[in-house]
Amino acid sequence: MKMNKHILTSALILSFTFLGINNSSVALAKSETRITYDYTDKKEAQSINKKIDKEQKKLDTLNKEISELKTKLAKYDKNKSSKKVITTEKTSHKKSKTPSLSSLNYNGTNEIQVNNNNPDFSKNTLSTSNGTWESYSDLDSLNRAGVANAMLSKSLMPTAKRTGLTWNPTGWNNKRISSGWLYNRSHLIGYQLTGQNNNPKNLITGTRELNSPEMLAHEMDIATYLKEHPSNYIRYRVTPIFRGDELLARGVQMEAQSIGTSSIKFNTYIFNVEKGVKLNYDDGTSTLN
């Protein structure tokens, strides 16, 4: 049986109307789309931001360390430019100079030049015929370290990482102050030059200021020269200066001379002091100013 096309369409419309469905609803039903959101980019962005925050913290720490080093360097440059000179009588007997240095009192200048900055080495100790060598004095009756001597070259410089120190030199009454620990176990001849580390004959109690930047600045000059001239030599001597039977050194005398050149040449005395702290040189105890 055939049905008129118009009649069929009308019937369907009536049926949909009766069921509450209009043509618009049918069209919407047919065109319904499910949307799924992808949060991958958002999560990746959050992860990147966390990494940036972490690296920024590291950068802030490095910037702080750089700032502290710049402050130390500025202090060193200031002291270097205002060094005073002490002239002592020229003599081959080393001990004749010690009394004049031990009697000096600190007056605000951390470092002074001795003998117009000319080291006092005898001719025979400037010979390189025996190659590199190092020598350390025996501890005295008070257990104090004495003069340390060496003929340095790059071949003496260590390659191993330095280990911790355990020996407590005389005057070791350490404590914390606002800038950190008051004292260091100070090497007479720096570790980077010979590799001598936990050697009692090579250690004294030194303030942070004595150890770094004062002594370290000269040690770095020597180390840089030796690295740039691996076949050259430097005659080197460091003498701790004590007054009487005191256990804490008043300072150190540092002398150096590059062999065959004047690239490295100095004779200097550095006071064992710390800003804002009064030291008792008898035993190394201290009080804050």
C-alpha cells in the first residue's frame, strides 16, 4: 500500500509533537559533541615553574657567596694599598728579626712589609740543584710550631682533595662569632702548595682574617705562578711569631722569591687579629669588643 509522502511527514511531525520533541531537539540530538580537555601543557608548565624556582634559589645562594667574596677582596685591596713598611737590620741570622716583629702591636693595619718587601734568603738556600724540598721545625717545649721552609714547584702541588683536620695547635680555644668560627687551623705552608695537611709542625691557631684573605692572597699568587710556569721554582718560608711563652701567635712572617725572576717577591708580616674580638694571646681565649 502506498502512502502519500506529505501525509507521512505530517504524521511524523505530529508524533514528535505529541512526544514533546520538536525538530530543533532532533537536530541538537544528532549534533551533540563530547569535549575532553587535555591538561598536559598545564602540568608541564607547572613542572617548569618549579624547576625555575629551584634554580633561582641556587642562583640567589651563589650571588650571596659572590657578594661575600667581593667584600673580602675589597678589604684585601684596601689593606694592600695601605701597607706600612718596617725595616730591620740586614743579617744572616734569622732569629735576630723575630724580637722586632713579636714586639709589634696591631694598630688597624692587618699587614705590613718587612725590609722593603725583600725576602732574606741565604744564597745557598736559593739553589735548585736538589730540586723541590720542604722542611718543618720540631715543636718547641710549649708544643708550638716553628718556621717552615720549602723550595716549591708545580710538582709538589697535590692532586688529591684535602681531608679534615684533627690536630689542635696551641691556643686552640675556638668559638662561634657573628661571622662564623673565630679560628682556623692555619697551615704555615698552604695545603695547595705541598699537600701537607694534618701535620702538627705545619699548623698554628689563626683567625679567619689571618687565614683568609690575608695569607690566602699570597698563597694564591704563588699557586698561580707555579701553574703558569710548571718548570720554575719559588723559595718560600713562613715563620709564626710568638711573644714570650704565649700560645697564640701574634702573627706570621711570609717570605717568597721566584728563582731567576722577580715575578714573585715579598717579605710581609700579617697580624693574627679578628675585627670586633679581643684575643688573649696567652692561651687563645677571647672576648667580643
